[in-house]
Amino acid sequence: MSEPAASSPEGLHFLDPPEVLRRADELVAVYQAAFLPPPYRKAPEAVAAFQRSLRVHINDLGFRLVAAFQAGQAVGFAYGRVCLPGQWWRNAVAGPLRARGLELWLADSYHLVELAVHPSAQGRGLGSALHDRLLASPPQSRALLSTLDADTVAGHLYRRRGWQPLLSGFHFPGVPRPYRIMGLHLPLAPAARTVSDRPAHHES
């Protein structure tokens, strides 16, 4: 059963793992639509990889997914998990972060894995609302994410909400395009929670 966001005008709901599975096709459709336009241009293989990852991540410690709905259909979502040794993403960024003396970011951290809003629902602040709702209550003291290392709406949103760049021009194994690794101190600052930005696509 989902947890209703009774006080939220955006229609945000936390979904538990069984409901995530029931709505997996909706979430994949949002992801595909959000990342089809430039600068992302996600290939079908990347969409399929997201679908597989989502089904695995629902079993991870601290998994939380919040979705935005219109007329009963998902139009945006954000999800994360506790960042732990052994995870592919954490293993990839750990060495470069340690090499730059940034290993503290690996301790007690939460990984914002994905954030996406369907193009039909963009321009209404849903990206900001999803971001803030997801990160309002994790017990960790910091958060990490990766986003395309380019001038994107997502990048602007994260900077306005206090995220700081940790690594630029970072390449994940087997991924040709460069990414930016960013960190955020939690809990969210009050100023960040009140800023209204355009919605964003986040790419992990």
C-alpha cells in the first residue's frame, strides 16, 4: 500500500516494493520519455538496464521511491537507497573519491539513484518536489548522486538545492559519456526546501 502525501498538492506518494513492481511499466515509461530527448538520448538498452536495476534495488537497504501522479498514472518519480560497499555504483566512485581526499562522503551516505519527470508534466515543479520529499527524512548525514556532466536542468536544480560537485568528467566502466558526482549534506536546508525550480531528469 502506498503512503499518501496528504499535505502535498503535487499528488506525491511513497510506493512500497510490491506497488513499485505493479507500477514498473509506468515508471519505465516515465524514465524512457524523460531521457529520450537531448542531451540524454537514452538507447533502448539503457531503458532495459534501468528496468532490471529497479527490480534489484527494491530489495536494498533504505530503498524509498516517491512518485507523482496525474489521473492515477505516474508522471514522475525519484528513488534512492543507502550507499553501501559492494554496490556497483559505490564501488565505481569510491576509488576516485578517496584519491581526492573525499572519502568522508562514502560514510553514512544515501544514494539518490534516479529522478525523472515525464515531459508532459514538466514545468510544474515536480522534479523539485520529488527531490525534496525523498530526501526529507533519510537518517543518513549526506547524500550522493551522479548526473550527466553537461549544462542540464537537473544540474541547475541540484546546485540550487545545495549539492556540490565532487568529481567532474567521471566515466563509469563501459559508459562513454562523462558524469558529475555530487554530494549533499543532510538534512536539507530550509532554504532549499522552499525554492521552486523546474523539474529535472536525473541520470545515474
